[in-house]
Amino acid sequence: MSAQRPLPPDPGQAADVAEFVAALVRLRQWAGEPSLSRLRSLGGRIAASDGTMVDALPKSTTSHVLRQSGRLPRWEFVRAFVTACLRSCGHPEELIGGELERWRAARAALAAPATPPPAPDETAPPPDAAPPPASGVAPFPPPDSGAAPSPSPATGASWAGRDPAVELLVRRVLREEDRARKGLLGGYDIAPVSFGPAHTDPSGRGPDDPHTTRHSAQSPDDPHTTRHSAQSPDDLHTIGRFFTALHPRRLLVVGESGAGKTVLAIELVLQLLEPRLTTGDPPRLVPVRLNAARWTVGRPFETWLAEQLVQDFGLAAGDAHRLVRDRRVLPVVDGLDELDPGLPAGTPRRAMGLLAELNRYSDLSGRRAGPVVVTCRADRYAELRAAGVWLDDAALIRLRDLTVEQIAVYLKARWPDGHPCAGHRDGIQAALAGPAGRAVHLALATPWRLLLTVTAVESGAEPYELLRADPHADPRAGADAIAGRLLEAYVPAATRLTPRAAHRTPYQPDQVRAWLVRLAAHLRWQAARTAATDRPPPGLTAIDLVPHLLWPIGGRRLVRVLHCLFAVTLAVVAMLAFWTGSGAGDASPGIGMGMGMGMGMGMDGGMDGGAEQALTLALMTSWVGIVTGLSWSSWPAAAGGRTNVPHRRRLTGALLGALAGLPVGVLGGLAGLLLTGGRVFDLSFAVVAGGTGGLTLGTAIGLTAAGRLGAERMTVSEAIRAEPITLTGFGLCGALTGLAPLRLAHAGPAALVVGVSGAFVLAFALGVVFKIATGGWSMDAELAHPREALHRNPVIGLVFGLTGGVAAFLVFVMSRGLAESLACALVGGVAFGLSFGALAWTRTMIGLTVAATRGLLPLRLWSFLDWACEARLLRVSGATYQFRHRELQDFLTPPEEG
């Protein structure tokens, strides 16, 4: 661009939409009034709603937009128009990105005038962001560009269209990361963590090493590096801007234990999504933080990523796979070092496997590496590098140790003047400046160790006692000794600072430590179990405490045996109640309800009583066998479910379910009347009983399925694949219920086969409907508590049992009195529900009761876990509990016996 040419018009001076459109007109004039045809050719092409590629700047559209002054042009039009104008006059390509950012910011300010735009140094892309390619095909906008989502032929989405799955994922990621951030920090204060390019990586290689050169996307001469390191230090507040400057967007973060890698990952996710709060536009890429420890060896990364979107954020399986396939998700894989916990030395096999999967993860074109962020402890990364494994095409940054000045800043913010602990700032500063200052600084150089220190001091400990070290000893040995004292003091300090609620016996530090030690030992067992299992259940990792997976603490074999005995006992009770209520053992069953229709055994065409009893016993035995197998299974699952649904919506769902179930039930009663030939009940009973059963079933399903329109629900095939044995058990119970009236009517073989088979299929279908209705998430459920699934398990089981009990009662009254029928139905329904529909809850309660009896865990474990989160000993991560920090977990893990 010549020195005489004036600068392009400044869109930032536009005070309203009309002035913004006028600025577009002036830009075209500044560019030399290119024709509409030339603008169309330079504007590139985008995908239409049907997936076909069309011009981004059709002549008619451009002419219309430039004439209207009361409507803000869409961003994709502004982007294409500005690019075309700048290219038409030969504007330098390297400056186009900066101009586009000016127009984007100006448009965003007009689109949301009531909300202040994000600070440019935190969320805006760099001025040298990549411009559209010269080929004329518009690329995907950056994650924080504020543009509408880029279309793809696979989805057929238009530029202006919104994807409900993306909107749902963004909302849940924002709330989950906000909860995680507060759980880690205990508020909003954050240590001044800084980072920089790892010119000398943890393996000891220098900047000239070929592996380091290939691995780091930035070098000391890179303009991005110069801007971030020379002008201002990079810290957590600039990580979003730093990441969006990377090309390709692949980042590996390394740091010492406690350096703040997880906090940095959370900050990155929140900063990339922050523009969405101001503009309302969905991001092209939705950053999602994932626990690397949950990946299993041999699992394709894309498949695993989609599964995590379903399990942790409640997306429907189809939506999750589509978003992963269309590269709408930015995976932020946190804790690569957690994949091989407790590895003393050697090759980290699982971490190497995940890196291999990430190196195969490409962008949508398949020709470039896909965007991804990975965090890893420095020593583990050094082992990976020594083994010749790294993350291809990724920028490598390392979290820096806190300086003495940064420690002083944090203490000043934590303990301002007038705070009861303000006087201890001088004590800590004196230790840092004393003869053993090097050891003290090494011990306090990470945010985690600094938190340990302030927690201990706030509970009454003296800084001098905590931070003492031999000035003549090796500084690292002195730092290790200080760290040991800080960790030793943390549990008692947190216990004293967070007493239990009023009128409850306070926890004692020794109790708390003993229980945490037991939980830490269980996590070590989980890690070993996961390493030895190809497909461990979700949540069985080295860091996750999942409520329904804690039962092995009571003794794995003992708890399974007790659970099996308990479940079989309940199953036998349920079958005895059905045998008694249905009159299956009567020598000469009669007809109840005073219908006056005499009945005898051995009617023409009917089966004899022995064959009918044998068939009934066979069905009962098969069902008890299924319950036995389910109760002996290794890991009974506790599914999530719909929560936080307003009562009005639940009542509406119940009403709709009842209206749908009523005609279905009546039709079922009429079918039974037809198959029994009217020898057991008449038309009025068929209509009343069938309608009552249909109303009950429909109401129960409507209550459990209530949610907004568009709530995520699994498909029929997914429900069948999830629990085929359980659904078979439902079918057997239906066959038993259908057999009873056919037995009373001495139906012929054809009617018996049709009736029993039809009842089996109907009950199987109802089981599928229950599974779909009670599984998955609700649009109203934003945050799931770790115990939500376990709490819902017995409720759903009792719903199963009592709903089936209603159907059984309607059968029982055909041969029994009202009181006896009601008693048998109630006992059988409750026993059925607990033995068959609440397996995970029953197993967990037995396991935790045994553990409490043996003194391994508190009897009120859930109250303790919630209190431990308040005390910052544990934290909630998605649907699991975790230790506040891995170093605390490792410190409390007892040595292995033998």
C-alpha cells in the first residue's frame, strides 16, 4: 500500500446501524468503487442450507444491503464484503485480518449495545489473524470471531442458523466450568500464574533441538511470541488471546505439579466462550474440558469424545457424534499425566496411546491436524519426549514458577490490611528473604503450595514453623520437607476452618484423615482395575469418586455375595406374592367378583392344571434367574435422568401420559376379553380394568418423561442395546401377568401362545419406554450432582414395581378378595422394584453399610463428601467427586501392603 493512500474507513466511529452501513459504502468508495461483479468474484463462496456452495456476495444481495440503513448486516456478509473491497484495491494480505477484526468489533458493539464488549486484550483475535484464502472460498471463522457457525454439507446448516445442540453444549460447559473454577479457587481470587514458550523443554533439550523446533509452533523470533513476552507477560487472563493466535490451534501446556494447569484450562474454556455472552452468536468451536484419565487404551479418540459429551453434558448420542464429526468441538484434554498414575519409571503406555490418537485427529478437511489442547505434568512430558512421543504441530508452553513479587501480590490480595492474618504476610516474606529463602521459594512457587500455606496459617499455624528449613542443606531437600509439613497440616486446618452445621457433631481431624486415606486407597485400586480392564465402567478412574462405584470399599466379594442373596430373596418374595395372588397353586381356581360364571378344570381345548403350573413356574424361575445374574454383575449402572423439571410441566406430562395410556389400556382389556372368551371377566371389567392399568402406566411414564420439547432422549435401538437382559425380565413379568387370566379361562394352545407372547412384547415395549423416559437429561437440567443418578435409582425402581403392582392387582382380583389382592400386589411390587429396578442403589447401600460397620467410612458418607467439598478437601467435577489436588491424593494414599 502506497504512503499516499489514506487509511480505510474506521467502522468504530459508527454510532448506529445507519452509520455502520454508510461506513461500508465509504469502504467501497475508498477501494475504487469495484463493480458488483468484481465484489462477487472476490467475496468467495459459502454453503447454502442444502449444502451447495453459493456466492457469498450475490449482486442483488450486495445492492440491497448497501441501500438499507435500518438493519444491521449479518457478519458473514460484512466479512466477505470487507475482504473483497480490500483485495480489490491491493490491500496487503497480512493486514486484512486486522481490518476484519475492527469491523467485527464494531458490529458486535451495535448488535448488543446494552452489554459492554469484552476487553480486547482478553477475547479479541490478534490483528494478524489469518485472512480468507486467495482461492475465494471463505474459511471457518475463528472460535471467538462472533460469526455464525460455519456450515458443512454434512449438516446442511446455514450461516445464520443456530444449532440447538451447540447452544445446549455451550450453556452447560459455561456453567460446569464456572462451578469447577469456584471449587478450585474457593472464590474469584486467582494466583498470578504466568506462562511462556518452552524454548528449553522439560526433557533438557535446548531450542536448537529438532524435536523442540518441530513441536513448538512459536520460536523466539515469532511475532506472537514477541508481542506476548516482550510487551507484557502472558498470564491466565491472556490465554484465550494467545490460543487464538496459534496456527494451527494446537497447544500443549506443561508445568510442575500444582502449577495451575487445570485452572489455566478452565480459564481458556471460559475466555473462548466469553464473546458468546456479549454477541449471542454461537461459537464455531465449543471448547470442552475432558479428564484424560477417563480415556481407555484402544478407544478411538473421536468415539470417546462423543461419549464424554453424552455422559458429562447430556447431549443425545446422535448430536454428540455429529458435532465431533463436523469438528464443532475443541477438546481440552486435561491431565495427560493422570493416564499412568503411580508409574515410578519406564514408558507411560496409556499416555503414549492417547497422544497417538490425538496426532491422528485431523480437521474437517482431513489434511491438517485438528485443534486440541492438552495439559501434562512436566516430568511426565519429559518421559514422553524421551520415548520419542509428542503432540504433533502443537505450540508448547510451560507454566512459570511464582516469583517472590507474585507471592507478595497474592498474599496482599488474600490478606488485605485489617485482615486478622495480615500480620503474617511479613513472616512469610521474612522466610522468603531469609538464609533458607531459596528452599522456601521452591516450596511456595506454585499456586497449590501457596494455598496450602495460607490455609494452614488461617487455621492458626505459625509461618515460621511451617516454612523453617536448614540454610546449609540442599534447597530442594528443604523444599520437600516444607511441602510435607504443608500437606500434613492441610487436613487438620481445613477441618478446623469448616466446622459442620449447627447441632451436628463436628468432624475430628483424625477421623477426616482416616476416611480420606480410605478413599485415596480406593482410587489406587480403581487405577489398577482400570489398567487391567479393556472397557471399565464410566468413572472407574484413578481420580474420580463415583458414588455408585464406591461399594468395593466394604469388600468386593463379600458385598457381591450379600447383594446377590438380598436380591434373590426379594425376587423369591415377589414371585411368591404373585403365585399367591394369582391363585396359580389352587387346585380348583374359581371366579371372583361375583360374576356367576362357573368354572372348572380341564375344559375342552384347555391345558390341564399341571401344564399351566409348570409354565408358570418356568417363567418365574427364569425371572429369578435374571435377577440373580443382574445382582451378581460386576458393576450395576445408575443412569442419570431428568431433574429440575417444573411441577407444572410434570403434571402436564402426567396428564398427556394418562390420555395416551387410557385407550391403549382399554384395547388391552378388550384383547384379553377376546382371548379368554369372556369366561373370566365381562366387558365392563375389561374396560374398567384395562383403562385403569393404562392410566397408571401412562401417568407414570408421563411424570418421568416430562421435559421441554426437544429434550435429549435415547432411541429405541439405544435403549435395547443398553439393557437387553433387564428388558427381557420386563417381558417375562408381562408374560406372567398375561398368563394368569388365560390359565383361569383354560384357554386353548393358540390363545395361550398369542396371549403370553403379546403380553411379553407389550411389557418389553413398556420397559423400553420407561428406559427412554427415565434415561438421559432434560433441557432444564444444567448441572448434575454426583449423587443424582444414585438417588434416582431406587425411585425409578419403585415406580417400576408399583406400576407393575397395579397390573398384578387387576389380575389378582379375578381370583382373590380385594384385601388379599392389594396386599399381594403391594408386597410383590415393592420387592420387584428393589430387586430388579434398583440394583445400583442396593449394591451401593450394602457396600457402604458394610464399610461403615468395619469403621472404614462414615455411616453418613454423602454428608461427609459434601462437607469435604465445602472444606476444599474434595471438589465436584461433573458427576464425580475428586480430591482437591492430585498431590493431596498421593500424599494420603497409604503404601501398598507387601
